[in-house]
Amino acid sequence: ISYSLETLFPQDGRGVFVIDSKSGEIRLWNDLDFEHVGLYRLQVDATDQGNPPLSGHCKVVLEVLDVND
């Protein structure tokens, strides 16, 4: 199975998260700033190597908390 990641919201949120295409593990690539963006919506797509290939997707919602307040 191969995984891919798409940032649905915000549109300028690309490059904040990365996904391991083999394991599906999502990692933080850049710093998060609560004052700039408080919520991210990501879509994870999974595709197998069958013939024909089958695919599925799920939505991941990440809420950024301001731990300093």
C-alpha cells in the first residue's frame, strides 16, 4: 500500500506535514504557530498495488493548542 497526503485546509498549509509513503506515518515538517493557524484538515489517500488498484481515503483533523496561555 502506498500513502499520500493532501492538505485540505488551510490552502497555504502545504509543507507543514509529511507522510511516509510506505507506513502512512504523518510527521511534522515545520513548526506550528497557534496564532497563525489553529486547525489543519488533511486527507490521507491509500492505494494498493492490485490490478486494478484499489484506493481509499480518510480525513485527519489536527487542532493546534496554545500551551503558553
